[in-house]
Amino acid sequence: MLFSFTLKQPATMQDLSKYSLAKLRALEEQVNDALKTHHFLSISKAREQILHIARNAGLTEKQVLAIKAPVPGKPAATAVSYTNPDDPAQQWSGRGRQPAWVKAWLAAGKSLEDIKTPA
């Protein structure tokens, strides 16, 4: 461990309404300092644990720091499976709800095979 630090035992709860504003400000500063120290020590401890695990796995610190998390990309667009012969701009992948033009096509007694887009 890189740092050692001992915290004072917490004082018993006191009625703070009797403190002066100056004393409350001083107490606030002490609390903020203690929070910063605790936060820093927590991060240092976690870092040491991570590096220990990495060393046991045969990795150097440099290798660990070079590892990048995968960036989630945009999902790949699904291929068009069906095209409206009356309006080629209207297309459908075959997934999800059927567009109105597909419903009308089927209602007319026609088959989806007739509007299947060639692969």
C-alpha cells in the first residue's frame, strides 16, 4: 500500500445548534478534508488491487492502461427483404410490424414472395 492513514475516532454526536458560525465553518472544512482523504484512499486501494490482479495475470501496468473498452457502435441496419413494386422507395426488412403497403398487398391476395428483394 502506498499510503497509510489513520482516521480519528468519530466524536460523539453533539448538539450543533450551540456552535458558533465560525466553529461550524471550521467543522465543515474538517469534514470536507476527511471526505477528500477518504475518497483518495479508496481510489488508491482499488488501483492497488487492480494492479495486483493484473500482475498475477501476467500483465504490466502499461498493458492494463492500454486496454480500451469496446465502444458500442450503432446496430447494423437490417437488410431490405421486400420492396413495393409500385414505389421502390418503400422497403421493409421483414421484421417488426408490416407497413401499410405490405398489408394492402397481402389483402389483395398477393404473396410476399412476389415482392421479395433479390439478395
